Amino acid sequence: MRGRGGNATGVTNLGTELVQKQIEKLHEMVPKANVIAALVNPTDPALGEPSTKAAQAAARALGLQMHIVQASTEHDIEAAFASLARLGVGALVILPNAFFVSRREQIATLAIRHVVPTVYYQREFAAAGGLMGYGPSVADGYRQAGIYAARILKGERPGDLPVQQSTKFELIINLNTARVLGLDVPFHLQQLADEVIE
């Protein structure tokens, strides 16, 4: 929402800022995976470039080798997954992108088919069969946006309301997918999870 003075307001989700945590959770899930990859959409440089840099920095901090694979079409996703075995990748992080959300079933299915433990940035991926999601609560973001809409309808100027960031983050683990991938989910991760899908 934009106020008269050109100020914007609303609710924003953290994306790039959570990549390090996602990779840390993935490393806890599969500590023996020394080579990991990140899937990025190259047609979205505003989000893709900072997310890629964050993923590379997080991998370095954990002593992991990182490969970047790119996809911006359905066919690219298939090709990216096909390349993972050749690269010796033991785990994968899906970097934030709206296109990937629209292809979440395809991505989750390919991760299982190629036996690649994968962390995603939204609950919806884990619900679609992905192994693990860690990111902002979409429902909480909608709730915050609704509160702002109500305040504006009661007469507050949008330009006077600061942009809010998500404050609630969720860890979702799909135990069914973990079993299919032959993974034993560490008990401490199950305890930390906001939701465990069985």
C-alpha cells in the first residue's frame, strides 16, 4: 500500500535473510552431505542474487561445497535435478521465488525421485511432499496485512504505517518423505518443529 507522500507500507516476508538458517537446518538433517546445491531462478536477479550470495556464505561457514543450479521453466527444473547426481550433491536448498512455489509439487516429486534431501522456504512445499520447510508463516503475514487494512479503513494514513516484517517462523518436517529418503530425523529437530507431517 502506498500513501500520498510516496511512502509504502505493508508486510514483507524475509527471504534472503533466512537462507543461512535453512542451510543450517538442512545440515542438521543430513550432516554427512558435504556437497550441497541451491536452486535459483536466474530471471529474478533482485531476489536470486542476494539469496545465492547468502547460500554460498552459509555453506562456507559450515565447510560445505556449494553448487548453484538454475531453473526458470518446468524443463529447467527437470534438468537441474538431473545434474545433481553428476555434481555429487547430497542435499539441496530451494531459494525463494514465486515460480518455485507454483511448481512445488514437481520440485518435491523430483527431490524424492532423485533421493535429494531438500529444504524449502515455505510450509506449502512440505505439505506437497517436500522434506522440510523453514520460513515465515504465510498465514501470520496475511493476519498482519489484515490488521493494517483494518487500521487504514478506520482512517489511518498508509504512509504513516511502517512496513512490517514477518515475526513468526515455522519449521515443518515431513516424516513420510524422510522415511522414503531413508533419513532418520534427529529428535531435536522433531522437537523444534512447529508441525510434523506423518
